[in-house]
Amino acid sequence: MDKKVLSRDGTPLAYERHGDGPAVVLVGGALCTGATLAPLARALSDRFGAVTYDRRGRGASGDTASPCTVAREVEDIAALIGACGGGAALYGVSSGGALALRAAASGLPVDAVAVYETPFTLHEDGGRRREYTGRLAELLARDRRGDALELFMTLTGMSPEMIAGARRSPGWAGMEAIAPTLAYDDAVMGDGLLPRELPASLPMPVLSVAGGAGPAWMRESARAVADAAPRGTYRVLEGQTHAVEAAALAPLLAEIFASRGSLP
């Protein structure tokens, strides 16, 4: 990350712009840094100015001692849009998609939004999400970062064997370093249920994408986001999982972002 911009509360945000075209801000999900979305940014850079950034508390960005709120992260996106000329499209992956939708609904100068597998559910989960939120807060308050990571991975459906393998991986230390930001993604997701009024409030084109090789509930959720948006479009990328490949996604995003304002 070679650039910094200050958010409204003074937090420095590290970002990088790939390309010189119309701005598209890429918003990562839980445990992502700007580097996670760099391959997608490079794939878009021939037509757009694709902006990657470290969300607060991650990578080269700063944070505040006071608890982070969704409003602060929306202000972060506002600062990035301002640094890129005052208007942008947004793309968010996973919980970053929820943040992108909330930022667009806040009245920022956003002319299109695309999200990939934002993990909202359509049905009550019997309190599982509330239990996760409470347990996550407890573990982070005690600085048990590794246990917080395990809790999150369990929520996403990883098996104990996969989690044990992750603990032994070279990337575990890096994930532990940003584990406190799991609380930020939890806040963005709320109770986990799709707030249909959120996409319904968006006047700009909204693209909601899911992978064809992932679980069916992700596709159902992605379709529901698009159905709720007045100018929503739903697409499935066959063969893709939650870890979507940049080469598969970039052409679809380029098509939508090049059509800003002209979609039905």
C-alpha cells in the first residue's frame, strides 16, 4: 500500500489504486487485507481505477482505541471515495459486501454496487448468531485471538481437521494479528438475517453474485439481495466457490460497472 488517507476520526487508511479509469472501491471480508483483493484489482485496472485498501485494524491501516462501529467503517469508505475524486462504484466480498451495501445506503456518492456471496441468511438460526457474537466478544476481551479465530472458522462451517491445519499454517500468525477485527465484521452482519430494506433502499444498479460450486443457501441469499433491490441483477459463476477467482469475476464486474446508470 503506497498511499494513506485519513478517515473522519483521524484513522489513517492504507490504500492503492490500480489503473486510471472510473473509481471502484473493493471492500474485503473478514480477515482480508487489501492484498487479498489485489488480483481482482489488477484484472479490472485496464478499464477502471480499482482501489484496494486495508480496512481499519488491518495491515498498514490504523485503528482507534474506542470500539469500531459500522458508521466508522462507512466513513472510511467515504474518505477513500473522496481521495479518488468524489464518486465511485463499490464491490464487496462476503461480509465486505454487507459493508458495501450499508455504505451505499448511507448516501455516499456511489453509482453502482456489486457483492459476492454476502452471507446473510433468510431464516432464523435459533440464536446461533447471538451466541457467536457473545462468545466472540468474550474471547477478544481476554485477548484469546487464536480461540476467536477458531470460533469464526467454526461458524463458517470449517471442520475441526481443517481448523487444526489452519493453526499449523504459516498464515496463522497473520490472522491472529487482525483477529480483533472479526468483531467489526460481526457488527456489519448484524443478526445475520438479510435486512431486505437495505437493498430495497438503493437507487443505483446492484449486482449480487454467487458461486455455482458453493452451498445452495449462498445462492438463495444472493438472489434475495438482487430481488430486493429496485435495480438488482443476480448472477451465478459456475464452478466458483466462496474463494472466487479474479479471472472469473472480473469480466462480470467490468460489464456491470461499465453500464453505470444505464441498467434497467
